[in-house]
Amino acid sequence: MNGMLVSNQTSGNDWGETAYAMLHELSQPGLSIDPSYQGSVFESLEREMAQQESEFVDTITKLRSKFIFTDSVSVQSFLRTHRALSSILLEAVSYLKDCFGPDTPLTLEIAFDEGPARAIYALALWKRDRAESRAALNRFDEIWWMDNLKKAGGRIVFDYELL
């Protein structure tokens, strides 16, 4: 922070002479940072970011094979912001299929109220009656969701939509 001080103080305090060197430079004379090191740090960060982006694209591809994205841009944007949710959604698929049936289509959608999206909705598109759908959702809650609810931090809502 000392390197950012300016000589014209306005607080009325007398801080003495302004030190334009950083504190570590004053206490460790002869210490210099090789500029090539800074470049290698940035290169390393760039590689990590590229790897994370590749992993995210792979995860989105897996999710697309299991869910219908009602609004691809908003779903991907939400999942990019909340990356831990993708693995929870992928894990939930087999339990949803066990409870709602293997041929039941699943969708992911984002509901916007005021402000940014707060949750992603994973919906089972149900062609049967309401009582059966409630029973299937309760079964899903009991066998898997209640044990995994905290991992999602309130950001996933599992439900059904009657067709």
C-alpha cells in the first residue's frame, strides 16, 4: 500500500515523508522479482482457466443429454455462476428416473422474478395425474433429495409439471 501513497495528505495528519517503496522492498534489500516469473504466473492461470472452461463445456454436454434446457443461455449462465450444481443435477437424474419413470422427460429452467436468478428448476414432465406425480416427488425427496439438499444451498428446486 505504501507504493500508492501520494505526497499531499488531506486528513490533517502528519505522516512524515512518503515512502514510495513497498514495505517488503524496504525490509528485504536486494529482493527483486524476475519479470519472467510474473509472466509464467499469468500463463499458468490462463492454462487453468482454459482447462476449467473445457470441463464446464463437457459438463454442459452431459447435462444436455439428460435434460431439456428451456432457455439454453440462461441455464448455462446460471450453471457457470454456480458450478457445483452441475454435479448434483447429474447425480439426481437416476433417482428422478427411478421415481418418475425412465421415459419421463426432464427439463432445466430458470425462473426470473426481480433481479438475478436465485435457483434452477429441474422439472419432470408428467403425463399422469396429480396424485401420482406428488407421490413420485415425495419418493424422490425421501430416497435422495433430503440427504443431498444442503449441497445445493437452496439453488435447486426439483418439481414436476403436469402435461
